[in-house]
Amino acid sequence: MATSPQTALQAKTITPSLTVDDLQKSIRFFEGLGFGVEERWEEDGVLKGVMLLGGDARIGLSQDDWKKGRDRKKGVGMRIFVETAQDIDGLAARAKAAGITLDAEAHDTPWGSRAFEVTEPSGFMLTISSRA
């Protein structure tokens, strides 16, 4: 296991792609956090997915086709951390004004950042935080 900054992989970005239950509902959720739709993918006039952009960060969303069942749990065992230099309290207030329920209000973390937590409608958990 690499423990130094000199690793074999020198990635510059990582873009999660989430398969969601209700694409439009998830788009509204992420727009409420401040993301915007950068790209849209349609098939036969039906929206199948989007690429969201927030600053330099991207998150892909695609509509579940239900081939693996409608009762499939999403987001179990993972959390997406989004770091920003912006005012965390202001972003939390924006999210609440957009109708998003916060799982944890803006708070100071033990490692020296400020953060709030939310859960996307399909069950994906996110922490929005300042740099420690």
C-alpha cells in the first residue's frame, strides 16, 4: 500500500457516475447544491443521463434501467466528499432554501474543516466541506 505522495497513479480528477432512481429528482437535488448540467444524453428523445459540473468537479448521473431490480439499494457503503473554498454555512443555507434536508447542519469537524451532510434522493451520501 502506497503511503507517500509518490504513487504509480498520478490522477488529476475522479468523476463518480451514479445510477439513480429518478433522474429528474436527482438533477434538482444537485442543482440545489449548486451544480449545473454540463452535458445531457438522450436516446429517442428520452433523457438517459447528465454530467454535472460544480467548479472543477464533475458527477455523472444516469437513469436506472431497472434490469437489476427496482428494490436495489444505492449508495450503500460509500460517501462522496466535495471540498470547496466557499462559505460552507452559505452553501448549507442555499441547499435548505432549495428544499434539501440536511443530514447534518454545518459544523466544525475534528480535523479542522467545516462541513454539512446530505443524502441524494436515491441514497448516495455526500459531505460538502471546506479544506482542513
